[in-house]
Amino acid sequence: MVRNGDNTYQAIVHAVRVKHSLVEPFTPKDVRRVAPGWPYPRYFSYLANNCSDNQPLGKALFVRVARGRYILSD
């Protein structure tokens, strides 16, 4: 499967809420395990670019709770 932002987010949500194979707070390394297919540095930028520090509150997919640690934005 070709990895993109939409199916990566779906894989993260599924791993956290359904399969419980990803525990919050998670790191880019954890996300790489449940959604492989990207170069390793891209996981860092994906999480950072889509967190509440860099997106308006209604659009953020993640909340940064510590350096390199994220939870889903509900």
C-alpha cells in the first residue's frame, strides 16, 4: 500500500482505539511500527506538522505532550 497522510492517520487511530497496539503518548518510532512505508525522518515531520503547535485547534490531528511524544487530538 502506498503510504500517505490520510491512511497513516487512519492506521494510527486504528492502532490506538481498536487494536490497542499503540499506546498514547506515542513517538515517531512507534508510528513507524504500525504504519510502515515512509523514510524514518518523515514520521517526525508528519507528527510535528500536524500537531496543535503548528495547526489551528480544529485542524490539528495530534497534541504534543512532550518532546517527540504525541497523543490523538479528540
